[in-house]
Amino acid sequence: MMRGKFISLEGGEGVGKSTQAQMLSDALEMRGLGVLETREPGGTPGAEAIRKLLLDKQFDWDVAAEALLFAAARSDHVANAIGPALNEGQWVVCDRFIDSSRAYQAGGDDLSDDAILSLHTIGSYALMPDITFLLQAESEDVAQRLAERDGDNADRIGSRSADYHARVAQRFRDLAAMDPERFVLIDAAGSPEEVHARIMRAMAPLLGEGG
Ligand SMILES: Nc1ncnc2c1ncn2[C@@H]1O[C@H](COP(=O)(O)OP(=O)(O)O)[C@@H](O)[C@H]1O
Ligand SMILES: [Mg+2]
């Protein structure tokens, strides 16, 4: 059995990751591929339970506890959903993965990128996606999308300051620059269909459809 391909979608809140994960999964299924569409934190019952802890505003996790919870959720997700699916030949489309931990939990004063990658080695045998789409949009466009989606109900991490989210966006760009073989930068402006078309053009080589 050929191992499936592992695709992650990354970027800040509201850039369109979940919208594009769904459209990409549908497109792959239309091509006759078996697809697991999943998300982080979450994707298994245990990891979804950890997700609730992470996003609940009644808790004030410090950066280390937060990083460990994300790593624990990812470990369960990889062991019980992503790994088995890939081994069965399914393609996995994951809405956020390790790069979100690297962008959100590392880069401040407390945790280094190496620390996050060590947790990933312990938790998930350092599994990396075959391809990672980094969706990028102007902060004004994103603010408008989020206002329409969430109103005043942003979660514990989504509701952090604009400065925090700008730093996260910059860290995502740095990660992409460090690993240009794996990352594909996607302009997330325009309609969902336009963004999807950009992603499918970048998927062509993986799908054996020419470049
Ligand atoms: N290309 C787009 N143009 C306008 N609105 C969009 C676009 N893509 C997604 N949206 C809307 O913007 C909001 C955020 O998109 P979503 O996919 O939830 O982003 P993310 O998962 O990255 O946080 C949703 O309400 C979604 O319907
Ligand atoms: Mg989403």
C-alpha cells in the first residue's frame, strides 16, 4: 500500500484555513483519493478534549503548559488518526499542525523553536507534512472576516492583541523561509474559489498532474 500524502494548512486566525481545508479535501475526493480531513488542536476524542482546555478563557495557561498541551493533543492525533490514515494510503488534510505551535508558542522570550521541535520528537516522532500551505492575507481583510465569523466571541488565543498576531504572522514567514521545499506561500486574498485554484495549482506535482 502506498503511503498517503500529508498536507497541512497554516496561517493566522481568519485567513481561510478551514474553508480551504474543506475545499481541498473535496477536490482530492473527487479525484478518487481517500481523504482524512482533520484539524489541530483536535482530530481525536482525546485531542478534542484538550482543545477545549486550550481555548477556554477560564484558564490562564502559561506558555510552557500551553506548549505541552498542544504537544499532547498532537501526539494523540498523530498516533490515533493521522499516522494510521497515512499508513492505509489515505491523504491527510490537516487544518494547522506543528508550524502553528512553532509560530504561536515559540519565538517569545520563553520557548525556542528547538524546544517546540523537541516536544514534537517526543510526542509525534517528529512527523512533518509533505507540503504546507501558508495562507497570507492583509490584516484588514482578516479583521473583517473575523468580525463576520466571531463577532465578540473570539477564543482564548484568537482574542490576543493585534501585535501578538502580527508577530505570529512574521514567525510563519520565517518558518517558510527556513524550509522552502515544504512550504508554499498562498495569497489568501480574493474569493474562496480563487484561493482554492492557487492551492490546486501548487498541488499539481503531488497529484502527478504536471506543474
Ligand atoms: N476567500 C475568502 N473571502 C472572504 N471570506 C472568506 C474567505 N475564506 C473564508 N472566508 C470567511 O472568513 C471567515 C474565516 O475563514 P476560516 O476558513 O474560518 O479561517 P481560519 O480557519 O483560517 O480561521 C469565515 O467566516 C469564512 O467563511
Ligand atoms: Mg479555522
